[in-house]
Amino acid sequence: MFKKVESKVNLPELEENILSYWEKNSIFKKSVEGKVADNIFSFYDGPPFATGTPHYGHLLPGTVKDVIPRFRAMQGFRVERVWGWDTHGLPIENIVEQELDFKTKDQVQEYGIDRFNEKCRTKVLKYADEWKKIVARTGRWVDMENAYLTMDPAFMESVWWVFKNLWEKDLIYKGHKVMPFCPRCSTGLSNFEVGLAYADKSDKAVTVKFELENKPKTYVLAWTTTPWTLPGNLALSVGAEIDYVVVEKGDKKYILAQERLEDYTKELGTKVVQKLKGKDLVGKKYKPVFSYYKNPQRAFLVIAGKHVTTEDGTGIVHTAPAFGEEDYRVAKDNNIDFFMPVDDLGHFTIEVPEYSGKSVVEFETNNKIIEDLGEKVLKVEEINHSYPHCWRCDTPLIYKAIDSYMVAVEKIKKDIIANNKKIKWMPENIGRGRFAKLIEGAPDWNISRNRFWGTPLPVWICEKCKKLQVLGSKDELEKLVDKKVEDLHLHKLADLKIKCECGGYAKISGEVLDCWFESGSMPYGQMHYPFENKMKFDRSFPADFISESIDQTRGWFYSLLVLSTALFGKEAYKNVVVTGLILAESGQKMSKKLKNYPEVATVLSRYGADAMRFYLMSSPAVKSGDLAFSEKGVDEIVKSIILRLWNSYSFFVTYATLDNFVPTGDIDSKNQLDKWMISKTNNLVIKTTALLEKYDILKATNVLKDYIEELSNWYIRRSRKRFWKSENDSDKNAAYETLHYALVTYTKLLAPFMPFVTDEIYQNLTGQESVHLADWPKAETKFVENKLEVDMELVKKIVEAGLSARNEKGIKVRQPLTSILVTGPEVTGLNNELQNIICEEINLKKVMLKKGSAVNKKAIRQYTKSKNVVLDVQDVEFKSFIENPTLKVELDEKITPELKAEGIARDFIRFIQDGRKKAGFNVEDRIKTSWETKDKKVADAIKSQEKFIAKETLSAVFVAKKTKHTYGQEIKLDGAEVWFGISKK
């Protein structure tokens, strides 16, 4: 029934063959289309950019996205998996700008937005083919041929619909707000984008003297790490209830927070002449340090702000309303004027003539400002601090007031928080901690960008009356302009005009949407909802499952939830697996430049995808932890799991073929070892299913790993003789049925993690088309025997203690002993068959059991009260049951002549079996064994055990004289020289 299996396997070659088989036989397609259309398990795939090649950071969540859908598909769900590509935004624009050697936004406009955007279009899928190869080679099933692209008109139209829907709900407004701003990209960033890229930066912090207008030589001291903002200073903020002091030095006086004086004693001394509260300073006027702001209405005042602290600086905050979120807020609350002397390129405007055209992020600009301030500077410090950079181009960000379209997150924050509580997070602490805090502190979301390659804001502004019109579909636009519109990109719409009620004409506003707004719109865009697929969308929304890395808490996870709450008042996804970061083995960030990690292709060609997948899935990275990637770790998975499984499979097929075994599915064995293995297998089904349904991938890999070790190193090793020389056909058949059942069930459970090797094994063991078209196993609880599993763990514990005792006494295992006395809780409950296992493992004639200290009865009841209880040797109560009550073993060390002879025989058997392998004999070959020795004691021992030796080695002839042989060897038995030779019978 079974095709021959080689004992050695080339895993990468096997996987390539399986890949070809899947493609030829459309296995992925069958796994989807073979399920009922209404029984949907929905899954969203976060779209990557194809501007680089895939790396381990992509493959980690990518594998999670394959494991769960494969599992659910085997459970009978229809799991459609459609790939997507992020195609808009600064990553693409930056590539084109570098190619054209553009440094500024102005250069793009001079080049032509139409030419620039079309060039962007050509760069979008630069590495798409590379992605397709790697993704397929890793075994991931996903439809990449019908992938959605965020630049497709249908996707963009759905994004327009989202925008208009929010506009009509009064959840989008245009506001003048200080935002994180990239001067290189000339666009604002949302607050969660800022969190994506912090880097160490060296700056100069200055303490500046602001002289009070009506008190000459009395200075208010303010501290800043951004000297470039000083030309925009319009106020100084103090804490109303903070304690301040006036310090006198010479003929000058200085005001700062009392708690900060210690840091300024070198410059100021310690002569305090007055103490006062911050509120006593409010309203006082001071002389500006720069005179660029003309005709102030209300400026250069001391005001109170709740944001002021005494943690650093002077306890007095230099306030430039145009360059800080808190500065803008507190200035507005106090009716302070507004002054913006910096343009969208981050350069000073002509309003600051001395610095006009200078970049505010340049070190030299800040140095020049400090130099020009001269005696107005009290102190300059070098500081190194973590500073936000643009996550696209690595330029240091500034905070700058801009006109922007905002999503009113504050209005729906309570609903977002409530919806997050409905989501099941793995690990839970990310959703309930990090993500929850992000939502609680989230400001309104800046969604417009003054860029070019993206979905344009569907906002038309009348050139005459300035009235806004917001469109939500291509059809709306076509009716208003009376022409077909095929492409919704900015350069295709720039010349279209819409008639306004006032008689004027409206043109598109010119901004594009934040690409995170597009990503958050993917549930609708991928289906072109609501223009198409309304019923399909309703069946699949919210998604049952998504997964991405931890940095997406600020990105995709957030944007999905905000938009779904705004649109439908519900969460966008029900379950989310958050993966961590993959580092180099050294713990450093992976770097192509440093070459500190093995290439993906190299790992795949050496070990195969199955090993890499399982290595990733069995790491802390599937629970948002960090993984220092180790090639040794992948190799260990090959050795500890794949080869153990393959050897077990090869063993079964080899003997089953010899005996023409045909499985019937009858696993109702009387053998205790079979019963134990069948119970373990059913409990494995229960536990793996429960863990995967909870999305606990890490624990699922742990139980799968433990099982194959027990199957291989306990069940098969203990049962080996039953397969090749059992005199009881029914017992041999029961062993075959048990092992076949265990292997088939295990390959099904392992299939989502290791799709290649499991399919190879399953097809041969069952004759079925693919394991991935099979039903997920269901536990047969009538075969679950928890008490037997507990007893078998106790047997292993006794064996471990007995072997340890032998080792301490220096008695080798092949030397039989008379007995062992075992004292411990519940040991007297072990039946004869289990006692025989102890005897065989420790090489004893009998085992004597004596009841010791009482067992934890509560623990034993817990594991035996229900057929559905799942045993786990890692459980605390189970460990206390097995380990806490002491097991004591005492060996009978006396070796009789009979025992000595048997020990010599066992040593001889080992040499003969080794000779069989070296001679290349098949496992079923009967042999002729001849031997000779001049040592009478050893000769007598061999003769007394010749039937036992012959049986164990399949020697049909066993003679004590030299004869012709295929293989011969000189050996030593008990110190005596012995020759033996073997040949086929």
C-alpha cells in the first residue's frame, strides 16, 4: 500500500516537489472552493510595499497569516486569502526623488506632477516577482495573482467613500494645528507615525535671558533644545502653583523655578532675594530677544500653562505658538498672537531676513542663532536625546502649525476604547496595555498630506466663494464634470472643474490622503465596497483574524479600528496576533550592510521552509517578543522534530510494507502502551485545537514538539520489537494501527506549521490527495485515559531514577539485575504491564513497589475526574503530584552467574546488530551467525544464551565455529577476545 521511503531525506528538494504538486493539482484553490460559501472565516492581509525584498520581519507575521488560515480551512471554513500591495505615499516618492536627484518639493512641481506621478507608478511593483517567489517558497498560501493595489481606481473610490462618509458624520474637519512635520517631505505626519522612528540626536540646549520690560536687569530664564524656534517666541509659560525664586548676582536678577536653581548655581550663585509663585509672574511683559514680529497685539507676556514642569530646564517654557502643540494650545487659551516664520521646506521666510532660506534642522542654523543672541544666552549645553525622525526619509522632524484635514478622533474615542475591549489580543497585554494607552492619549488624526502620489482628498474648493464640495464616488464626479474619469490620481483631476452655486468653479484641493488612511480603508477597498460585493462584505466584516508586527499598534491596527468605529460603530477585527521583532543572533538590528544574519534564500536552501516556519512560530516573537535569529535554532528544529517524525514514518512504512499491513482504523488495542499512545494523541488533538482557537501559537508548538519526542523516543522505541519479531499477530497489528493512527493524526495537527513534510507523509500513509484538504482531527474521548497517562509519567520518573542509580553504581544498562525497590506515592497502583516496562527499561527481572508519602489527591482527582481533561506535564499541580512526593529507589546490585551470562549476551547482540547494518542487510533478512573465543567463561555464557541471542538478531543459524561469512569482526566481551561472522541465510 505504501511507497518506499528513504531513511535519509533532502528536505529542500522534498519541498520543491510538493510545491510543484500543489500548483499542478490546484490544492490551494481546492482548499478554498471546496468549502461552503457561507461558512466564512475572514482574514485581512496588511499590504506591504514592494519597494524592497522580503525579510524575516515580513516572514514572521506572514507565517502566522498562513498557520491560522490553514487550521481554519481544515476545520471546514472557507478562508479566502487575497494579497494586497501598498502603492502610494512617500516610500515610492522618495525612490523617484532619489533617482531624479530631487532635494525639495519645489523640484517635483517644476518637473511636473503628471510626469512625477507616472514615474512613481512604474516603481510600485519593482520587487513584486521576488516577493511572489519567496512567499510561495515559504509555503504560504495566498492569492497574489488577484492582489488588490491601493492605486487601483476601484480601491481609491472606496477610500473616497470612507472620507465622504466621515465628512457627513461631521468627523472630518479642516483645522489650523501644530503637527509633527517633515521639512524634507514637506508634509505633516500623524502622531502615531512619529512613534515609528526615533533616533539619537545631538543638539545644543540654551538657557535664554528674557528681560522684564518694567524691571531693567531682571531676567526671566527659559530653556530650549530647539534654538531655531526663538525667532517665533511670543510668550513665556510658568506653572501657576510652582515655586519660583529671584536670584541676585551682581547688579542683575534672574527668575527661575526654585527646584531648578541647583543646576544653575555655577552661573547664578545662590543669593535668593525673593520667593514667589508662578501666578505672581503672570501678566508681566518682557522684551523680545528678536524683533522680527512686527506690531504685536498681544505678545511677549508671561502666561500660565498646565504643561509646565520642573523636571528639566528652568521651570519656565519658551513659548512659540507656531512650533509646539502645547505652545499653540496655551497661547490660544491666553489669546496670544500667532507668527509663522518658517515655510513648508523648513526654511526661514523673508520675515526673518538674517536667516531667510536657512534650514531650521541644520546644526549651523542653530549655532548662528545662539551666536547672534550673544549676551542674551546664559548657558549652552550639549545634549544627546532620542528624537523623532521621519519614518520614510530619516529627516529630523519639526513641530509646525499647518492647515490640515483632521479625523475628529476625540469625538469617538469612547467608542474606540469600547470596541478595543471586544477584540481578543495575543498577547493580551498589548491590546489591554500598550494599544489601549495609545487610544486613550490619541489626538485628532491628521490625514492630509501636501504631496502628490496618493489618493487625492475628494474635496473641491470654489475659486470664487471658497465653498467646499466633498465627493464620495467616481460616478458623482463624472456627473458633475460631464465626462468619463478612469484614473483618480491627482494629476488626472487637477484640471477638472465643478460648477458652483455661486457661479464660480471649484477645483480639487490638491492634497493627498495619508497612506495610513488608505491602509485603514483596506477592508472596503479590497472589495470595492459599497459599490460591489455588499453581501460578501457583510458576511466577512469584521475580520475574524489579522496579524502584523508590534509596530503596527501605531499604524495599521490603529487606523483600521478608528475607521471601522467611525463608519460602523464596531471593531474591524475580532482577533489579532501581534508579532515581535527579529534581530540578528548578536541581538543587534539585522543589517544588510553588516551581513549579520543569514539570507532567507540561504536558510531555505539548507534546511527548508518547514524548519524555518516552526522555528519562528515556536519563538517568543509570536507573542510580540524579540527573537535573536539563529541558524542553529532552525537546524535544531530539523533534528528534534522533522527528522524524528521522518524516522518514525520511515520505520512504520518499512515494516508495514514487509507485513503487507493495511490500516483499518481499529485502534481499540488491549496493549497498555498502545492505549497510552492513543490517549496522548487524543489529548494532543484537544489541546492543539484549544490553543489554536485561542491563537496561542507558541504553546501549540510546544505541545506538538513534546508529542513527537514521546512518540519516537518512548512509544516506538518501546514497541520496536513488536513490529519485526512479534509472535502475536494481533499484538503486532495493534501496534501498526496505533502507530498509523498517531502518525496520520500528528501530520494533520502539524500541517499548518509544516505544510510540506506533513503533506508528503500524509499522502503516502492515507492515499489521499493532500493533508490540507483533510478535516481537522476530532478527539475521540472514549480513548482518553488520563489515569493511564499519569501512571506512564510515573513509570518514566521511576525509570529515570533507576537509570540514575545504575549510573551512580557504575553498572552498565546491558547488565541485567535482579530487582529494584521503589517507594513512593501511588506506585502500588501500577499494573503488571507498566511494571514490565520499568523492568525492561532498567534491565531488571522484577520491580517491587512500596507505598510512600501521600500524593496530592486533589491533583490526581483533577486529572482523572473527566475524560476531557488535558494533561500537561508543565502544569504546576501535575508537577507537584509527580515531583513533590519523593520517589526512592534501591537496586539489588548482586550479579549472579546467570545474570552475568545474560549481560554478556546483550553486549554480543549489540555487536551483531551493528554488524548487520555495516553489512547492508535488510531489517527482515534472516542470517547465519558464527563465532569463536578461547575464553571458556565467555563461551559458556554465549552458549547458555544462544536462543535469546539468535531470536534478538534474527539468526536462523547460530554456531560456535568459524565459517565463511559476509562480514566479520574481532570484538571484546567481558575482557575476552571474541570473533564473529555473519552472512545471509
